[in-house]
Amino acid sequence: MKGSLCGVDCAQCGFKDSCGGCKQTEGRPFGGECVVAQCCKAKGCENFGNCVSAECVIKKRLIDEFNSLKIKDMEKVTSLNSLAGFFVNVEYSMPSGQKVKLLDDKKIYLGNQLRKKDSDRCYGIAADENMLLVCEYGEGGSNAEIVVYKRRRFYEI
């Protein structure tokens, strides 16, 4: 069985056949960086599972950063999950009509999906060591709009 660094049960993962395994790839399961593995390596964690726990200082800080944006009608952020880029990388229409994706399909981000109050739309949040993204979208990621795209420094404590 492929081993995870963050505590995810690889046997239960729907992407286990296309993943190279965190331990085997040194935190690059789909060929790109994993924000959880990078954080653990930077902090010298021996038990990578601690970085997805509620006690993780980096995770708490990131949750605080999302909540400090005070986005109208967005629920309070209380948890973050490891998310594969190809799973959350939606397409946005720019004012010029050009279509763009902001995330890297090969990376692993920390993020979540939150319901927009009194709406059938959702907010998607994602972050890595360099950026914070909040978007709003309809069912299946349709009609996605960028709410916040912000540069950041993940490892500052």
C-alpha cells in the first residue's frame, strides 16, 4: 500500500491508483508539491499526521486568515482538508473573455467548501505556501467567480 504523510487513509482514497504515494514520492503524490508535506518538512515534523490535526499552528493561522477576510455570507471556516489540485481547479472567465485556471492540477492544497448563506452557491477556499484563494461557484463548479486571490507567506509564525 502507498503511504501518506498527512494521515489520509490511502486504502480509502478514490485516487489511489493514480497517486504515486506521499512517502514514495517524498510529498509529491501527483507530481506537484503538497502544502502539508512542505509544511511538515519545513518544521521538521516526524509525524506528518500532526499537520492535519486541529492542533496544527499553521492550520490555525490559515483558518484565521480566511476568517479575517470577513466575506459576506461565507460561513466561518473551522476546518481545512488536503485537496488535490485537479479536483478543485475550476475555470474562471476573465473580463477579456479569456478562461483561466489559477491552481496547479498536480499540487495538493489546504481548503474546504462552504455554503453561501441563503443561496444555492458555494464558496471554495484553497491555500498553499504562497497564496490564498476564495471563489464562489454553482453546482459542480459552474459559473465560478474569483472573490479573493491573495499572495501570502505560509511559513511565517
